Amino acid sequence: MEDPVMLTNIILPKGLYELLPAIYFLIAAGLVLYVEHSLSWVPAIIFAACGAVTLKWRLSDRRRNRAASESSR
């Protein structure tokens, strides 16, 4: 059983939590490539930005956790 991840009162399975940035980027790409509306780029940019921010948070948190675990040795 995977450990759940707490995300502001929402608990997601760890596998889904790890895939969130990729899901955001795929939705953005799908909007650009498959939606034939002139304004489809607006939500695509929003989804891509959400993916980028989520990925940035994830990487900085992992970096901080790695530094904390190395300093406790």
C-alpha cells in the first residue's frame, strides 16, 4: 500500500501526487493541439503554469529534505 500524501486537507495516493505536474502539462498540450478555439491557449498557459509551479515546489522540497537528512548524519 502506498503512503498517502497530505495536500492541504486532500489526501492523494502517492502515485497520483507524483504525476500531477505531468498531468498538468499533458492537459495544456492537449488544449493547444486538439481544441480548435482561438482562446484555447489561455487555459493551456494556466495549466502549464500550474505544472511548472508544482514541479518547482516538488524539486525545492526534495532538495530541502535531502539537505536536512544529510545534515542530521
